[in-house]
Amino acid sequence: MTSKTNIGIIICDRYRRCAGGKCLRSMKKREGAFSIYAEAEIELVGYTTCDGCPGGNIEYAGEEMVKNGAQVIHLATGMIVGYPPCPYIETFKSFLKHRYGVDVVVGTHPIPEKYLEMHTLLGTWDDASWKPLLDPTMTDETIRKAYN
Ligand code: SF4
């Protein structure tokens, strides 16, 4: 990507009190899912929650973000690492893509090491279908520990 990319972030409502610290830090440092932008300029044009299960705000937030110029919507890492992970990730992804023609990336900040340890213990991510969802934010141990 060479020119500026406008992005929106939708977080899991379980973390609605989150001030966005990890997402904003990783956005600035181009870590986790934001590494795809490398040195390219990005601008955050929307940030909100799904409004709770089963994610009623995905429809409205997606529309507003795209109207505000979003080219990519990131589904925050909290959707993957929550206990349990969000069961609607694939639905959100497919809906946003087909309804608004926007690119969707699963993940924002690197997966914190403590979540990797717990989900490994629980076997949450054992199924191979998790791999493409985890890859953008798995990073390495040093970075994961920095996001604990
Ligand atoms: S688990 Fe999914 S639908 Fe439920 S609050 Fe979190 S992101 Fe929203």
C-alpha cells in the first residue's frame, strides 16, 4: 500500500470500557495486524463496539465507517482472545465485505502472551481453521509479552 488507508476498528463489547491502548499502540508501531501497512500512512476513521452478542452494531458501525471513508475494517484482537472467542467472526467478516465492499482484517494488536498460554491450555485454537484468524496477530514471544 502506498497512499493513505482509512481504517475502522470494531471491538468486542465485553471490552467496551477499554480505552484502546493496545490497539492504538500497535497501530502506531505497525505491530500485529497493522504490520500489513508497514510504512504506509493510516488514519483511524471509526472505533466502536459490536454492542453485545450477537453483534447488532456491526451493521450500523460498518455503514458509518464506510461512509466516513473506511477502506479496511479491523475486528479487534479481543474477539479472538476472549473467553470464549466470538462465535460470529466469520459472519461479521462476510457481512461487512459483501454489504459494504470493504476489506476486513481479523485482529488489531498482537495477541498478549497470557492469552496464548491460556488458550493453549484450553485447546481453544487447536482446530486448523483458527490459523488464518490468528496469523496476523500471533507475532513473536517478545512482542506478545510486551502486550501482556
Ligand atoms: S462475543 Fe462477539 S458478538 Fe459477543 S460481544 Fe463479543 S464481539 Fe460482540
